[in-house]
Amino acid sequence: MPASPLPPHDDHVTDDDAIVSMDLRALPAPEPMMRALEAADALQPGQTVELLTPLLPTPLLDLLAGRRLHVRAEMLPAGSARVRVHRPDDDGPTGA
């Protein structure tokens, strides 16, 4: 049973611990990457954003990992991807 898709470029808060969801699938390149990076940079400690992208955004995943964010990506049946980006509550010591 396919889930009903979010409207194009819709940003909304879900009931799942106030996760912000962004549907970037209908945007032309490079808009999905730019909006995803803006959303990730705006995250406060403990916050999560869920991104729906037109494909698995490997370059984006690399950039987000380099920003010390927790990232989980999964492919969706239609070839698009769901990416969850979480900023940890505490960055902890940088030179342990």
C-alpha cells in the first residue's frame, strides 16, 4: 500500500517527536541539495529533519556526515529516497 505523497516542496511538522518533513522531490537541481543543507544547518541540538529527495543523494550524505550530523537514508520504491538528519543533543569533546 503506497503512502500518500507529501505535496511538492511541503515543509511540515509531523507528530513523530516534532520532526520537520521536507518534500524536495519536485524541485530542479540543485535546489534539493541547497534546501537540505539549509535545513540541516538550522537544526538545533536534538532536532531532526526528514527529507524526501528525488534520488539517493550521495554527495549530500557526505557533506552532512562531515558536519557531525547523524544521517540515515533509505531508498523508496519509486526510486526516491528518505533521508533523516539529526543534530545530536551534545557534540561532546572534539579531541578525545
